[in-house]
Amino acid sequence: MKAVAVTPSQKKVGIVEHTAPAVNADDQVLIKSLEVGICGTDREICTFVYGAPPSGSDYLVLGHESLGEVVEVGGNVRNLKPGDLVVPSVRRPCQHEGCLPCRQGLQDFCSTGDFVERGINQVHGFMTETYTEEEQYLTYVPPELRDVAVLVEPLTIAEKGLAQAWAVQSRLPWVLHEENGKPTGKGLRAVVLGAGPIGILGAMKLKAEGFDTYVYSRSKAPNPKADIVESFGVKYISSLEHDVESLAKIVGSIDLVYEGIGVSSVAFDVLSVLGLNGVYIFTGIPAPRDPIPIEADQIMRNIVLKNQAIVGTVNADKAAFETAITDLGIFMERWPDALKAIITKRYPIEACRELLLDKATGIKNIISFEE
Ligand code: BGC
Ligand code: ZN
């Protein structure tokens, strides 16, 4: 069957012939690919600076943002049946007995670094017609989310990021309003950096949680991304029109920054205007480039004098997948057009080279196995 793969030893990217998998253990599920999202990580793997094939294979099958349909289940699979929609997680635990996070299903916090990631590091991914996965790494998706569930994985980044923010901010009285015993963002101000898929989904999550939310991104408004953002009640501010001091004047004291831009110069500029007791969540993974000047003294003074917390977050746990699916349902009710507009276009697998190698266009492009 066909798969999209990178072959680092030959510097090749494209469709390969890949052996179709079969259920060969009781806890396994055979899944038919419906859609796979393409993200910056995939494009970076295609420049051969990141990612690695499984040992014994020349190539790595790409794809970690998958929506699939269950075709067959092993004898011990309890909660899934053929026809169910599922989203797989990305990271698989290391094998060390002493790795507490991995032993507790929190491989997103693996403490040895010997984890692997499907479609990224040492395990094949999901850009292929069928794949197998253990039930524990799959999350059920209700059929009404069929058209948008390929966005679950990128949304899990925001889910985990915000969970981290709540955890960190439990250090002080920060939450002004609770609902049903849970913290809300009401009365707090959040700035999202970037209007790509990570930024827009992060902004939706923060808005849904009640934060007064702003997106800070390069292009001048009006533009299609700004239109989407404003359509769900988030204010768009262009960095070409407003420097970070002006951003801080417009927003007021910034309580939370969700960085989804992957550009270190902008990220550190905005860090210099984070407010008192603020929390700054980094999610972007920039490719290493030449050093840049930053306002290091100002930033360090602020971190101390303003009790700021800076948190990096990568990958996501099972809880983040579950809340992402719940939240997609909420977004679908409140902002269906904005949510659907995040998906720019669906392409057949044959378009993989353009999608992975040419200049990125639109917001989220998808390979659909039904095109
Ligand atoms: C993926 C994460 C992964 C990270 C680092 C991101 O694109 O969404 O699941 O952990 O790359 O490899
Ligand atoms: Zn990704």
C-alpha cells in the first residue's frame, strides 16, 4: 500500500510502497486512515534536520495528526469496534523501569528522553492507507466531529498548555471566577502569538475558557486569518502595525501568553511585556539559527520583580486528547464556520511533495485518503 515517507540516507521525500499491517496482538486495532494533517514538524523532518526512521528501516512514514476509522479489533480490545472514529496520540513511552512519567502513562513528560514518536522519531506515522495501534493510545471520536477531528492533535497542544498554566498558577490566588468547581479565565487577559493552526486553536480554547483573548501575529488586518479570529470574538493585532509596547497598552496587564509562532525574536520581545504574576507558555520549536539580540536584562528583571513563570510544553497526555475532543464539540456548536475554516484544503496523497516541500500556504492542509 501507499505511504508518504522520508528517506534521510537518500534525501528523498515522497510516496513509498509500505507493507500493509495486520492485527497481531489482542490489544491491537487496525485502522483505516481518513485524514492526516500536515504541520511544521513534518516539513522540518523533510529538511532532514529532525526525526529518524525506525531501526532497520531506511525510511520513516510521516504523519502524526491522524483521524482514522477502526476496521478490525484484537480479542482484548474493550471499547472500540469496527466503524468507530479514532484519533491516535503521538508519543510512546520509554522502556526504563525508573521513568516515573512513562510508567504512569505520562510519556509527554518522559524523563529519560528515550521515548519514540509516531511519524517523527523511530516509529512509522499515519500517512499511510492503514495502520495498527494499541487501544490505549487511541481516543474515540463521536461521528458528528468527522469533519474537524483531524484538528484534535494540534488542539491537544493547547489543552496541555493551558493545563500547565493552571497548575503553575495554583502558586497564587489567580483565578477570579470558578464554574462547576473548575477555574475559568474570566477577568484574565491572554495573548496568543501566531495565527497558524496552533495559534488559532489556542485562541479558541482560551476564549472558550473565558479569557479576554488577543492574537498577535504579523500580517496586517484585514486578512483571512484575522477574519477567522475576529469571528469568534478574539481581537487580532498585527505586529507590523503595533510593536510589543503598543500591544501591552492595548491589552493591559498580560496574564498569560500562549506562544504558537515558533519565531524566537517575536517570542522574546513579547516576553518583555508579560504582566505581574504572568505565565508564559512556549510551544514553538524553532530550527536553530544565528543568535539574536534580546532585552535580556529587562526580561530577567521582570521575571524576578514580577513573579513570572515561563513554561515549555511538548506533546500531550490522554487527558488532553479527551478534553480536545470535548472542546471541539463545544467549538463546533459555538463557532462552526471558524472551526471549519482552519482546514484550508484537502488533498489526495499524490500532492504530498508540494505540501511538504513547497512554501506553506493557508492554515491547515490535509491529506485525505478519500480524495
Ligand atoms: C507534535 C508533538 C511532538 C512534537 C515534537 C509536534 O509537532 O505535535 O506531538 O511531541 O512535534 O516532536
Ligand atoms: Zn504536529
